[in-house]
Amino acid sequence: MNDTPRPLLLLAEDELAHLRLFERSLDRSELPVDFVAAKDGQEALDFLQAEVEMALKRTVVLILDLNMPRLNGIKVLERMRADDSLRHFPVIVLTTSDEPEEVKRCRELGVERYLIKPIDIEEVEKHVMEILGTA
């Protein structure tokens, strides 16, 4: 029996249509992960902090939109990288923005991948598998 918890994808996405599309695509994929969604950056940070506090010892990959209410993706990255307990979580940015300054800032903040919407789930799956070391 394997006691290692399944990896978790945390999608921080405020647009319901994008969230539903991602969810449906993920259901059809063969990616061996659990899934949870956050409606904004603050909710994503709260979730990650709870993961740390509960010491669940599972891999969490954050898939982060940049343009969200309450707390945008850049602010999420800045707070994660400033917090020793959160900086280790891998992040894939999945956004509509291809602004060179945003791409540069995200790279400076250590994102593993920067993907521009629209993107198919196979592309996301490939990047997640690489991050998880199962590609």
C-alpha cells in the first residue's frame, strides 16, 4: 500500500468559464493528481498556508492566473517567494498576458513555466509531469 498522497493541482482562476474548461479537460486527462480551485490569489495563498500548517507532505503545483481580483498573480508570487514556508511550491503561470515585463517579472520570481491562454490540457499535462518528475 502506498501512503504517499497524490500530487495536487491548485488552480487560481477567477473566471468561471476558464475554471470549468480546465476542470473538464483535467477530468479527461490521465494526469494522476487531485484538483482544487481558488477564485483569487488570496484564496490560493490561504490554501497553500493551510497545506503547510497541516504538514500533508504532498506535492502541490500552483497554476496561477495573473489577472485576478483581491490579489493578483504577481502579488501572490511576491508573497510566496518572501515566505520560507511557501517558496518551495512550484508555479505555472497560465494567463492571457504576454507582456514582456510581466513575463520577465514572473521569471525573476521563479515560476517554472509561463503559458499563454488558450492552451490545451495536453500542454499543461506535459509541464506538470515534468515538474513532478514523471515525464
